[in-house]
Amino acid sequence: MILLAILFWIVSLYIILDTHKLFKNKLLKWVISICLSASILSFSFSIHLFLGIDFLVYQILITILPSIYCIFQFRNIKIILKREADKKPTLSNWELILILLCFLIFSALFFLKSTRWGSWDAWAIWSLHAKFLVFEDQFINLFTNNISWTHPDYPLMLPSIIASIWKSLNTTSPMVPLFVSYLTTAGLPLLVLGSFLELQLKKIGLICYIIFCLGIFLHFFGSLQYADTLLSLFVLIPFVLINHIDKEKPLLLILIGFFAATSVWIKNEGFLFFIVFSVFFAFSHLKNIKYHVLFLMGALVPLLITLYFKGVYAPINDLVNESSVSTLNKVTEFDRYKTICGYFLVSVVFKNPLVFILLISALILDYKYAFTLVFKVVAVIIVAYFLVYIVTPKDLDWHLKTSIDRLFHHISPLLIYSVFIYFGKKHKIISFKKVT
């Protein structure tokens, strides 16, 4: 029944996005609708656990709400289908073939790299947490330091999505986390392509899409079945939405707040992103009170649910719990700075050469790229990561080896998208001026 509920939610949210005329591009509307549906599923399933609601009752409620909406919107659905059918295609047959071919290659590479239950963190943390959540009478046993190695303080978005599908299908098949991971990873290139097509930047958008589909940075992390790719998707979405901001579309600002705040429900690193993003977004619209109100309206539900989880259920984070006065003494140890810089250099230059080359090229071609919202947010996040490594109570080498690549994975898709969108929009403005 959960799968049926998800389908109804996707269709319902697509109708809402369409009737509010947030986007014209179908692909972008579908991707955003799916991401919203996944978020609603995760939040609602977790609330059902927190409140002790019977799972059958929960399934009925989460299915009946969007289905009733779809019934009342049946006329609109027919209008939307007719309008979409009458639309002239914006892509040629060859471009469609190229898009499909790249996506097939992307899918083949993803499944070739995938393994049963994914890598260590997938089965030892995320899927293990999902197995606890399947048992509504016993799920609270997850939140104990007796199994601290599984990081029970981690947010529940990925585990709750997996658990809700497992419980509905009465199975704990490894195909479920694999399929969730595949959809998450596939969402990145499709979201990027939809954004470029919406902005009528077809050529540069296709190049960016091809890089996302064929670039090894997505296949590698996506196939691990970690929550890091899900976080990178939700880090990217607010910036995609910002590129489509319209003063007459307040729902868009609510969505920006919602997706930015939902990142805190995915991983602890999402808290840092949300805080940094919110500060810069607020300063970029300092005099527009309406923007702040709508942003906070969207962020409210994800923040309240996450804070409730952290306050009532989650144990103290291991980094915080193990910190002491001696931790601050590490600030004066020069060798720590040297070690961290070495890892950062290897991770950026050698493990993410495409991102490094794109960033250097962007700054050489136009230094003003450094003043974009993306660059400022990412720069502050990287500095914050650096400071965390300086004072970490963990063994420094171990902490860097086990986390730095994933931290850069959170922001790599965003950086690639930002470079292409920045120069694509700039070229479009220049071309328009020449024509006029």
C-alpha cells in the first residue's frame, strides 16, 4: 500500500506544482515531486513511530489523503495530460536518443558497481537502522550507546524510507535499499537536466547532464548505498530552485526552505549546510521580509521533527560526547594543519579532478563567480569542516580517511552544476544583448 501511496503523492504534488505554474519543464516537476513525496513518506512514517500509531491506520491515512485530492483534481489531470500532449517537443529526436543513451550507460554503470547491501556504512548503519524501525514496538532499542558504532544519533530519512517500504511489503529484501539508492543517484542528473531545460539552456545543459551521467563521482558513491548521495541531492535542490525564483510564486520560497531544512533530517552534516545556507540566503534578501517568512514556513516542519528526534530519542553525538578541554589544545598543533591540508589537497585535486578543473577555470574566466551564493556557502562549509578536523577527538588520520571523500561528495554535484549554470546564464544574457 505504501508504494501506491507514494504514487498518489507524486501525482498530487505534480498537479500542485503545475497549477501554481512553478515550472514549465515536465522533468523538473517530476523530480521535485518525487523528492517531496520521499520527504513526506519519511516524516510521516517517523511520526507514526513516535506517536505509536498502528501501521495499518498509518498506511490508510497516507494513501487516502492524496488519492482523494487526485479524485477531486481529475478534471485538472485531463487538462494537464492534453496540454502536455499538445506541446511542441523542445528536444530533437537525436537529443532524446543522446539523453536516453547516457541514462542507460549511467544505470548500467551503477548496477555493475553495486553489491548486495552496499558497502560498510550501508548495512552497518543505514539499513541496520531501517531494520529497527520496521518493528514499531521495539524501534526505541536503536537509540542506545550499547550500539554506538552504528551512530544511533544519525537522522532517520534514509532508514525510514527503506523501513516503510519493507514493512508494507512484509520483507527486508536488499533490493529495496538498492532501488532507493538508484533513484536517489539518478535524481541528480535528471534534476540538473530539467533545470537547464527550464532555463532554455539546452546545449550547455546537455553537456552538464552527460558529465553527471558518465562521471565516476556519482556511480561510486551512489552504489555504496550511503545517505551521502541523498544529502548531495537535497543540497543541490535549493540552489536549483533559487535559479527559478519568481516574486509572484511564494510556494517556490517555501520549497527552498523545506528542502534546505530537510537536509538536517538526512545526515548530521545537513545541520551545517542549513545554517550556512540560511544565513547567506537571508543576507541576499535582507530587505525582503516576505522571503524570510516564506523560507521559515517551509523549514518549520523538517526542523521541528528533527529537533524532536534529537531531543527525545537520539543519544549524544560521539564527537560531542568525546570532546574535552584537551580538544581545544589541538588548535595549536601545527602538524594537524599540515595533515589536514594534505588530505584536502589529495581529495580535491586528485580524487575530484573534474570539480577542481571546473572551479579553477571558472575563477580564471570570471572572478565574479567567487561572489555567487554557491561559492560562498561551499567555502564556509569547507572552512567549518577544516575546523572540525582540527579539534576532532577521534584519531585524525582515521577521521580524515573515513569521512573527507564523503564530505566533498556532498558538494561536488552542486559545484559542477553551479559552474555550468553560471556561465550558461551569463552567455544567454550576452547573446540576448547582442540580438537586441
